[in-house]
Amino acid sequence: MKVRSSLKSLKNRHRDCRVVRRKGRVYVINKTQRRFKARQG
């Protein structure tokens, strides 16, 4: 999982990427290509 300050570019890497808020943190998750994971901050 990558830790980035901005997730806008990571959201556009794959068409199945979703931006999700969990426990005060922002995550990018992908159900089909699980390598596209990231967390903000």
C-alpha cells in the first residue's frame, strides 16, 4: 500500500479504483486489481 499526500492521480490509474473514507483516513481500493491500493497522509 502506498502512502501519498494526494490520491487524485492514483484514482485515475485504473477504472475500478474507488476512493473510500474509513476511520478518518482516505483510501483508494480496487476489487479487481488489488495492487492499486493507497492511503492518504
